[in-house]
Amino acid sequence: MRSFTGTVTLVRFYLKRDRYRLAIWILGIAIAVAGMAWSYPESFPTQPEIESRVSMIRDNPAGTAMTGPGHALDTVTPDNYGPMIVNDIGSFTAIAVALMSIFIVIRHTRKEEETGRSELVRSAIVGPHASTAAAVIVAALANLLLAIFIALGMVVQGHPGIGSLAFGLALAMIGLVFASIAAAAAQITQNAGGATAIGGITLAIAFALRALGDVQESALSWLSPIGWSQAIRPYAEEQWWPVLIPIATSLVAVWTAFMLGTRRDVGAGMIAAKPGPANAGPRMGTSFGLNLRLQRGSLIGWTIGVLIGGLYIGLMASEAESVFADMEIYHEYITIEGATLTDGLLTTFIMWITIVSLGYAIGAANRLRSEENAGHAENVLATSVSRLRYATSILLNSIVGSLVVVSAGGIGLGLVRMSDTGNTSELFRMLGAAVAHLPAIWLLVGITIALIGFVPRALALVWAFVAYIVMVEMFGPLLGLPDWTYEGSPFRHTPQLPAGDVSLLAIGIITVIALGLMIVGILGFRRRDLYA
Amino acid sequence: MNQIISMNDVVKTYGPVRALDFFNLDVNEGEVHGFLGPNGAGKTTAIRILLGLLRHDSGHVSVFDGDPWRDAVALHRRMAYVPGDVSLWPELTGGEAIDVLGRLRGGLDPKKRERLCERFDFDPTKKGRTYSKGNRQKVAIIAAMSSDVELLIMDEPTSGLDPLMEVVFQQVIREEKEAGKTVLLSSHILYQVEILCERVTIIRQGHTVESGTLDELRHLTRTSVTAETEQPAAGLKEFEGVHDFVLENGRAQFNVDTDKLGPVIGEIHSLGIRNLVSQPPTLEQLFMRHYGEELTAEEVAEPETEEVAV
């Protein structure tokens, strides 16, 4: 057990370091779950409303793919919303819980090695496995607390105790599995970003397997940690034995982490870092070229990701048409009057793709701030690159990059539509519909740049705005939000294609505001001191 | 001689904090100018103003007769900067970073770049995230020195280099000086400034406390002398400028104001020299004089309060 000497001390130390961070994660997720559960009696007060909602999720492959297998949805009544809540919000909450766990573990393992701080710790009386063990223990404790809070939140709202406990436990099991996977991933790569990416990709695969398995009603779901947790069936005749699968998986993953850990040096990865080029490529001679090079990985990743997303929802949409052709309730989900069912559905999906693409656009614009904080901007601005040129090149990467990412989504969706309908014009119709939302993306880019130019400390406001947009556009119909709450979302004012009309005036106004904010922001950036 | 850098009565505040408080700095063409001061004295703030990264509140600043804030781009073609803590892009190799910085400055000399990589024993194929502090600093030093510029501004450039590399650095700086370049070298490594610089500016709490050639500054301080003489040296105690005089077993130890050294040495000579050790003041002593004041004041204050208590 000497390998674990110091584990308890490290657990205490990590808990102390992370006390606010953990509190925000745990309370954030627990309150979000409780809040969403709270909205159900109000959104679906009568049995017919419950039934149409249930059939919308359960009988629609797209709905099933986004949620879960839908255990015991037949039993849902105005006195028993449990199975519906678990099915609707369980899979999204699972993503949040998994990310929390991955971040906790990577932060205390690979990240510490990367910064060199772990050398300091390892030189003390600390066993080689102590930091990995402590990180997994802290993540497990966080998940345990989260399970308790989630269960309490449900019990307080009158849901059955056993089912509430199962719901919390099911989510905590996902966290435990991904914490352990992250611990193994941290042994493999030399940098924390790579280890987090392995965790994230595993999560994406887990979600996809579960989605596919639930739509096909096949055993694929049993390959996914999210599927295991849904097999616990909270509020739907709970079964407890599936808990053993995530526990066994975690033990294997943590054991693997220990094994890998003993086979490498501190600071090294299983995959050795390869030497890179000794000279810069010819395109890296300008500020724009440099930024493009630095953004390359992110741009490629987002483009591929959103392309796959487009293909995926294209497949969902084509399924939906055959399943839902004569389902009256589904038309309510569609905001544009007079549109066909498919076009209405596509309009909503295309908007979602573009909202997801915000992540790239804002991230790329935010480099104006993150490069300054990291001290990289100082390197460049001490050469003969003006602030105007520097800021503009970062902004251009965001604007052009968002065009590429959004187009990839439109093309992915369009390719599926093209093969479904045999009509080439469908590709361009989807591409155009996606690109039409770009002014809304650029508006958020403009806000980002303006804040960086004048009040960089308030940058979080952009993400608050994004959170609001995601809330109303993705969960608004689910939560039955009133109409006026949608008005603040710029994606409501860009053309709702392919179902709606194109308003050049709206596009023009949003674009002008976006450009104005960008110009003002760059002027502010030129005028102010560079922070270090 | 042309003035390359001129800062007159420069004030820079961060909220209530006065980082520069009527600060003065003059650097002449072709000189290696030492810029000394403890951490937090305002060295980096002054340098960042010279680079146009910060805007000063009042006073006059010019670099090559231009305004470093307004004419930043034009001026930066003629100068290169080595920050104190070099931050590299984690995803680029060191070689890529050198090329990028050089090209953005208007091009670099590939042969010189290669030679410097060899001399500094630098591997340009590693990713930025894997370099140690010293290696990150080499990136900035190599990029700056391979550029064809007239002015080098260096903010504690050797703080991460090992002693061997520091010798290489000193050689390289001398070569740059011989090539006619002007260098502003901030440091708190005093012996390095002593070796390299002919003129020095000392900053403390945002204010220039001393500026001049090393010789000019030395005359402000005391030389420490240890002498064994054939005849008793007790009379030395009465000489003007002699301090801290101790006589033990025929050996006299004292400090003397450097400008009063002549008559004292004359007297020692006339007493018959057996052994004489005279040490010039180091910059450490210069520094201690400027920064030791608070220390001394505290040391003096404590016994006094004790006396009152008794």
C-alpha cells in the first residue's frame, strides 16, 4: 500500500482547492435538474397533454435519440411525472455529470504534471498512485454529493423516495465511470488538453451508442455508460444490478491507470511527444497566418463535428417524416405556419446546428483575450504588427471560421436530404438555410469583441447570453416557455429556413449591429493598455 | 551622440498605484545600458511603455525620436524585445516561434538564426509547451538577435539561463555592441550589468534614483580597505572620509569614500605597507545603499524602542 501513501492528505488538499469549483458544479447541476423537474406539472397539466408529449419523444427517433429508452412512459399521469422527467433530462444531465468528473480528474493529474507542480508533490512523501487515487476519490465524492442533492430535489417535489434515490445514483454512476476513464486517459497523453479530449470523445461515443441503441431498440445501449445508468430505471420498477457494470468498469479503468502510471516517468506520456518542424511554414509570416495556424486544430475539429451533427440530424429528420406524417401534435412544435412537417422540423434542427457553432465562433473571437492573458499577444505586438491588424486577424478567423463550420453543418444535412429526395437543389437549400443564421452568430462575436475592447472582465456576459439562447431555443418548447421569452434570441430574427421567408431587412440590421460592435471593440482594444 | 531612448518625468498609474513616478531614462546610441531595480520597482512598466504596450499618463517618451504609442509599428521594425518571462504558443515548436516572431518583425537572417541555435545549444524541434523557462527565453533571445534591428530591449533576459549559457549570452551581447547596436538591459543580476554595461540607471519605487556611468556611480560609494602596516595605523581613523575603522593585531580594516581614497592610501604608504587589499564597491553595495535604507532605518528603530522600554 506504499504506492498510496499520502492519498488522504491529497484528497483533503484537492477538496480545499476545489471547494468553490465543486460547489458550483454540484449545485448548478442539482438546481438545473430540480428546476426542470419543477416545470413538468405546469407544462403538461392534463393526461392528453402528457400523452402527446410522451408519443412525441417515444415514437420519434429524433426524440428517442436525444433522450433515452423511455421506460414506463405509459405509467405517467399528473400524479406521476417521474419516468418522463428521467427520460427527458437524464441524458443531457449525464453529459454534464460526465464532463464535471473528467475535468476534476484531469485537473489534478495530467494538468498538474504538465505544469510541473506534481514534481513538487511527488518529491514529498507521496506514493506514485496517490494523486490518481485522490483525484478519483474526489470525483467520486462529488458525484455522491450530487446524487444526494438530486434525490433530495426530487423527493421534496413529491416524487417517490426509492425512484429519486435511483435517479441520483444512476447519474453518479456515469460520473464515476468517466472519472475513472479520465484517470486512465491522463496516463496516455503528455498534455492535459489531449487527455480531456480522450475523455470527451469517449463521452461522445457513449452518447451515440446509446442513441443508436435506443432508436433501434438493440443491445448497443448496453455498450454505453449512459445506457447502463438508464437501465437502473428510476421510477420505472427500479432494478439495481446494472449498478455493478459501471462499478466494475471503473475498477478496471482505475487499475489500468495505475498500471500505465508505473510504466512511465513523471511528466511523460505513454505516447511520446514527436519533434516538430524546426522552421515555420511560409504561411506563418503574417498575423492572420499565425492565427489561422493556431486555430487550425480547433477549426478542423469543429468542422468535422458539426458536419457529423448535420448528417446525424438529417437522418433523424428523414425518419421523422415517415413516423410523424399524420401526428397532429407534432405541428405545434413547429413555429412557422403553413410549413410542411419536414421543413418545420428541418428549420428547428438547422437553428440548433448554428447555435452549436457559436462555440467555435465565440471561442475564436475570445482568443483576442486569451492570447493577451497568456502573454502571447505581447510577443506579437512587440513586433511590427499593429493592434488593428492583430485584432482584425483574430476577428477574421472567427468570422470566416464560423462560415466554414456552419456551412459544414448545412452540407452534412443537405447531403442526407439530397440522397433522400434525389434532388441536388436540396443540398443548396440546406446550406443556404444554415448560412442565413450567420448574422446572429456574428452578433455574438461582436459582443465578445466589444467586451474585450472595453470591459474584458465582463466577458462572462457573452456566455450568459449563449446560455439564455440555448435555454429558450433548445429547451423552450420542452419547458413550455411563453412566447415573449424567445424575442431576445437573435436566432429568432434571422431567417427561419427552409420553412419561413427571408427578410433582408432583418439580416441587414443584425449584420450592421454586429459589425458596429466589432469596430467599436477593436477601437477599444487599440486604445487601452495591454494587460499581462 | 544620438539619444535612442528618452523618458522624461514619466508618470504611469494603475488606479491608486503609481508604477512610475517622474521617471527618467536616457539611452545613447551604441551603448549597452543597464537598467537596475528590485522586483516591482517599475522596470517592466517602463519597458512596456517603450514598446507601446502601455500608455503613460504624463511626461515625455521618445524612441528613435518617435512616439512609442503612436508610431509603434514603424518603431518596432527597428527594435526587438526579449520579455522577462517568455510565454510560447504550446502547439508551435521553438523553431516555428523564432521564425514567426522574426518574420512579423520584418524578417530574420537565417544563417545567424542557425548559428545562434548552435551557440545556445537550442533544439528548435520541440513543442512550446515542453520547454523549460531557460529554453523559452532562448527562443526570444535568438529571435531578437537574428533580426536586423538597431535597438534591443531585454527585460531580465537571462533569469532562466544556466551559467554556461549566460557566458554565451554575454559574448553575443558584446558582438551586438561591436556591430553598433544599442541595448537596454534590465536586470537584477548585478555582476552581469557590471560586465556588460557602461551606463546604468537605477530605479526604485518608480523613480530614477541614480543614473550615470559605472565610474560615476562608484565614486558615490565607499571602497573597503584592509591594510597591514609596519607602523601603527591608528592615525588613519582621523582622516576625512574614513568610516567603520577597526584596528586589530596591527591590521586596519575600514571603509573610505572612494573620492577620498588617494590621501588615505598615501598615508598607508608612508606607514610602510606589508599587505594591502582594496576592493572597489560592487553594484551589490550600490544597491544596498539605495534599497538598504528602509532596512537600516528598521534596524536603528528597534534598539531605540528597547531603550525606551528599559
